[in-house]
Amino acid sequence: MPSPFPGMDPFVERPEIWTDFHDSLIAAIRGALNPLLRPRYAALSRDRLYVIDSQRPVYPDVGIIEVSQARASGRTATLEADAPAIFDLSPEEVREPYIEIIEPAAGNRIVTSIEVLSPTNKIIGEGRDSYLKKRSELWAADVNLVEIDLLRDGEPTVWVSPRRLDTLRPWHYVIAVSRRERHKQEVYARPLKRPLPKVSVPLAAEDKEVILDLQAAFTRCWDEGAYPELLRYRESPPGTLSADDLAWCASITQSWREL
């Protein structure tokens, strides 16, 4: 059964669904691009790995202390620390897939990097810092950048100033294409009710760009996944939406359930 939404499905943004969708979308984008890129270029799926300290609290159910002999005999007791909150500091490895378009004949030179943003990229902390650092390194290495943000919540992360993004409202999803050779930026801003765009993906300056149909890539993910069984359409979508958008989502999902 096809997705009931004309564009991005906001229910896919649920944390328990997003990782599967993110990996599937990376594979769908790579599959869509390679026939357009060959023989000069190739699109490869890569993994960016970084390590963070776990921030999970560990609270004991019962605290057992040993009473000192001094206290038991009535003498002055030794001071004891108050019970603290305890956190597990074991390292966690975070994996973030992305796509590189390379030129094999030029020693696998990276021409364009395509990022599908994750929640960790949009929350202030180690994940966001790692992403922003890598983006700066790619730009300094003369690599074109394509940033795909299909998450409504979190800090704005695509390389577009807030002032410019404000001029494009109303929108819920944004794709930013930064062209290194021309020092130009193209922004595709889409509201929830519209299909995802066809995006112009830059290559080397002398070569014509290729077109990524992002809505077709989304549809492939949906068709190959188990989203009808996983999504809870009887609830509201995650994140913040206006009353009008929530009512529209409710009408869409109600019609879908009645099929």
C-alpha cells in the first residue's frame, strides 16, 4: 500500500522508526544516482563514526551503608557524602551513514558529499559538533555539499542563514545545495503538504549536474519497508505542527485507514 502523504510522511520522524528510514533513504539515493553518474563518477555509502560518553543515569534502588564503630560507640562520626546521581561513562559509538560521489579516474577524489541529517546532528552536543566539523573540512577540500533535512524538530543545521530560511517560510523540510566552484547555494524548502523536490546535484565544474528525485527515493523506501505496520496513524505525528497541519494529517490518515 502506498504512503498516504503526498510528500514526506511526518510519522516516519518517530525516533524508533527514523534509523531504519535513514539507512534505507541513503541506499535509495545511491541507487538512484549511480545510473546517472556512470562511467565517470560513482556514489558510495560511507559511515561517519564518533564516540560519545553515555549519559544514562544509574540510580540504585537501595543504598546500604556500614555504620562506623565511632558512631556506634557514641563518639564523633566521620562525615559521609550525600547520595549523588550516578552516570554511566562507558563510551558509545555512533554511526552516521552518508553518501560520497567520487571520481575513480582521479584517485577517488571526492566531488560531492550528500548528507541526510539525523537527530544527533540537530541537537547541540557532540553529534552536532562532529557533523559541523566534518562539513567545514569538506568545504575546505573543495567538495560540493548536499544537505537533506527531513526532520522538523531540533536546531536548524543546514548551511543556510536563519534570515534566508525565514524568507522561504512556511516550510517543514529543507534541502541545501552548496556549490564549491561557483560559490552558490540553492535551497529547496518544502511544506508538509507538497511532494519532496527534484534536487540538482552538482559535480565537477565542467560537468552537468544530475537530478535526484527525492520523492521517488522516499517512495522506494516506503515500498520496500514495513511502515504501514510500524506507524501509529491513530496518534498525532511527532514534533510540533500547527492546528491546521494536525487536522490535515488526521484527515489523511483517517482516509488511509478506511481503505
